Amino acid sequence: MLAVDPSFQPRPILRQCVACRKPQERSHLIRVVLDRIGKQMRIGFPGERFPVASGRSAYVCRDERCLKIALKGKKLQKALKSSIPDDILECLNDLMKG
């Protein structure tokens, strides 16, 4: 039987924002997923799981400046290798405002 060290702390899972390139915990980022199966784009919120999460993903900080940089410099589009639909853009803008 293996002994478990009681002081062991697992490392947090870090992801990098496509705009500022700062590594952060996933819970502090918004995930944009291009589903490989249905070619649909979805937005993932911190702590939420997708039923099908396979495909391309990109992460953006929950900061309006990062979203502007990601969209203006087309960094989000390049990371997903796809254009961003208008409904996803509206949802992202709404998230950043409130």
C-alpha cells in the first residue's frame, strides 16, 4: 500500500490567455471552444464542463482589455483557426461588461 503525504498539494492547472499570454488557473479564464464534431463554437465559463469538449480551445482573461486585444489582433481567431460568429462575440462582450 502506498503512503500518501498529507502535506501534498496538487499543482493548479494553468492555461495561457491568448491576449496577454499570462498563465492563470482555468477558473480565472473564459474558454472558447470550436467543437470538432459539429463545428459549433461555444463559450465555457469557469467550473463548467461541456458534454463534448473535444476540439480547439482558446482562453481569454476575464478582462475587457484582454478581450479587445484578442479580437482586434485576431489572436482568438488564429488560436481557433476559425472566424468568430457574431452571437459568440456578443456573448463575450456581455460577459466583459457585466
